[in-house]
Amino acid sequence: MRAVSRRAHRNLDYAVIVVFALAPVVLSLTGAAAGLSYALAAVHLLLTLVTAAPVGVMALVPIPLHGIIEFVVAVGLVVVGLAFDGSERAFYVIIGLVVFVVWFVTAYTEPRDAG
């Protein structure tokens, strides 16, 4: 059973966006690691706004597709993280694992009107 509703997932999406946006400053990420983090904040915000879910702006991306994209991103973040060193590696591997856990516990198939 998936424990996180789509509405709760939406709030977690916004939290992840904030983490990506602030990580370069808070963690002193530089170069490609910082640029990637800012790009991921923008892309995740766009995906969140166009997903057919509670409080979404436009219903362009079905929630099951949103889930597939997040699974792929989670795996990609861990893999990309391995290309970095030190705190940059730790950030991308940890955020990838966090996104994976959120993906794993989210009910992506519940009816649109539900939670």
C-alpha cells in the first residue's frame, strides 16, 4: 500500500524544488553541480505545475507518467552523483535516494479527486 497521497506528494515536490534551488548556496556547490541543481529546480517546478494532480496549474502530464519520470530522475540523480566528489556527490546521491523513497511511497494511481 502506498502511504503518501497525491496532495501530500505535491507538497513534497515543492520541498524538493526548494532544496534544488537552495543547494548551490547552502552546500557551496559550484560549476556543473550548481548548474544542474538550478536546472533541476526549474524542470521539477515545470513538471509539478503541469501534472494532472491536486493544485496543479495545467493537467498535461498524467499522474502515472509523473511517477515514471520521478523514478527515472531518482535513478539518474544517484548515477550522476557518482560522477562528482565530496559534498556534491553526497548531495546528488542523497537527493536521488530521497526522490526514490518518495516515489516508492506515493499512490500514483489513486483517483484524481482523492487526496
